[in-house]
Amino acid sequence: MAIISPFQAWRYDSTRVPITQVITQPYDKISPEMQERYYASNANNLVRIILGKRLSSDSAHENVYTRAAETFNEWRRSQVLCQDPQPSLYRYCQTFPSPYASKTLIERQGYIALGRLENYSAKVVFRHELTHSKPKADRLDLLRATRTHFEQIFMLYSGAPEIEQLLQSERPADTEVRDEYDVLHRVWKVSDPGVISAVRSRMQDQRLIIADGHHRYETALTYREERRAAPAGSGLNPYDFMMMTFFNMDSPSLVVLPTHRVVYGLPSFSSAQFQTGARQFFNVEEVDPSIDGSRATAVLREAGHAGTALLAVTHDRVYLIHTPKAIGTNRFAGLSLRQQSLDVVQLHKCLLEGVLKISEDAIRNLQNVSYHRDADDALAQVRSGQAQAAFLMNPVRVDQIRDIAFAGEVLPQKSTDFYPKLLSGLTIYAMD
């Protein structure tokens, strides 16, 4: 049973601070350059809490986490942040140009609420990728220091189209901001008890999939167990919940982008040897070596109608790789047919590990492989000589993510890129 709850969010007071100067992209999407820009934009920018600067003088008593807690408390005292008086849900709409047709606008509608934390074994919340310990340790230290969730995680539910209808509003949004990627974000506070009750009722039978935020979800689980170890009142406690944004996975406005792979730093690499090795696993055809990102995307989309399709780009060749020959071999030991059918699994197991001999551990530890959302960026890495090969692919489909998650299986890391991201700083959930 999925339990959601309204809450009294802390939000920036737009009469005191310009919202455009204080919200950010999610912490794990903030580059060092973006961090500097956010710091310079406003003294109250959320980056100072979710991704503060580390100092050489940091100690156990004075560090990036203690500064985050002090900053948050100061912003509440000075009323830069104010708490809403009524428990509310927050309708959240994102309007953005289609990544595939920039003149076409897409609107994605969801809502922000508290979601009860559930162990995966309860089969209420499902993951679709594995996590790593380092980012979880960082988020846990921030959560311990602040006892606050500053960012939502991205959750998917299925069906129940009436939820979007229940949350519709004709009045202007309470918050409206356009981010650096030309995405318009709008938030409406929904405090009507009848509407809230109806939404909660329709969510009870839902199974939820984490789209983005696996590390933060598992960090919240760990924090919940730490707090449960201390004496507390009966029933549900604030740490049994975290802030989530819910979107309908059946909506055509749910966009998943591919994450392309770029290979670098191999002791030796040749296009001819790669082609020979790839033919053991796939049919391989040469295509125009001057192909650009837009044309590559079109070629992949067309070839993908028939099944697996990848483009391998070297400094002097481009190969269309399709029609796998290796399904069911020992190379896929331990993987279900659902997982084996994914382009990204075929790429990892057959080409990265099988042909290029990059180990699974090396891939997991970000050695010899980097990740790029933009196809032209990936191509430029190879054509400038900074990398030896780029592998471009189609995105994983939502139905594939759903089937793998509900089966208790996972995809390789960085297999999905839900676009656009959720802005941080629109709502904040303080547990104390």
C-alpha cells in the first residue's frame, strides 16, 4: 500500500528573494562551474545547503554539513524561508521543448507530497538501478545534520488519470520559474482536504518505481532505521516519510533520454580489430563517417524499430550494430531475458566487456568509460582525439523500466535519463 501525505512545506518568500536566483538543479547534476554560478547568483541560493563548498579548515565540528544546518536555520529565522500554514499537496507542472523537436512543447504534470518509506522487500517501492556507497554517505551526513529533505525524488505510478484532473487549477501558479535549460516550472499549493483525501485514496493501491533518486531514497531508509533505534512515540514519525514528486508513467509526456558511452584510455585500440570482434556478436554495417548527432539519432531511431541498434564511432569509422547473435550465451549469465533484450546490456556485455575487455568493475568505478547525454558531445570526444570510441544508443523504454523494476531486477548504471529534472528548492520538508 502506497501511503502519501500532505505536508507544510518550507518555501522561499518571493517578496524577499527572486526565485530564479535561489533554486537549483539536483545536487548530482551540479557541475563545479554550475556550483560557482549558483553561489554568485544569490547569498540564499540552495546550493549552499545541498552542495556547499568544502574548506581546507573543515573539521568534525565545523564542516560542509554543519554549515548547511546553520544556514538553513538562519534562513528560517530571517524568514527567507517560510512554512505554509496548512498541510498541502503541491501540483507541479513542467513545460519544455521536446528534445527531438524543439518547436514542440511538452507539459508534464505531477504533484509533490510526502511518501512513506518502504523497504524494497515490501514490494511497494521498486528500484531499477543499483546504488554506490560514496554518494549515499554524503547525503546521509547532510540528512543527519539538517534533519531535512531539500530535494524531491522522482517517483512513477501507473493509471489513475483522475489524479491529474483532481489537482487541476485555473488560478495562476504560486511559483513560476524558468531554468537554465528553458524548462518552465510551475507549482500550485493544494490545501483542500477533500482533494487531498481523494488523491491519497487513489494512491493506496499503487506500486511505485523510483525514476531518479535511488541514492537519496536508500539514504532516507538508513536514516529512518537510525532514528527508530532511539525512543520515539508510537505510530508514524516524520522520518518515516520523505519528499517525493509523483508522475504517471503511462503519460506520453514522460521523456527518457539515452545516456551514451565514451571509451578512453585503453592501452591499444583499432577500428578494424573492434569491427572484427563486434561481428562475433552482431551484424555490423559501416555508415557515413561524418554523421552528426542529429542524423545519428534518426538512424538509431529507425534501426531500433527492428530491435537492438547501436552506433559505434571511432576516429575514422562509424558502424551500425544490430541483430544480436549472443542472446542466451554465458556472457549473460544471471541476467533475465528482459535484461538481455536491452540495448544497454548488449552494449556492456558484448562490446565493452566482450570485445574491448573493459571489466565490469572498471565500468562500475567509472574507469575507461564516461557518460554523455548529448550525442554531439560524445562524437566530439572521439573526433578531437580525447577518446577512442563512442557508443550511441536509443533510450530505454518506460515499459522496459517498469517490467524490470517490478520483476525485482536492475539495469546497468546510468541507463536512464528522465528529462527534465526536478528543480531543487521549490518545496522543503523539515522533520524538526
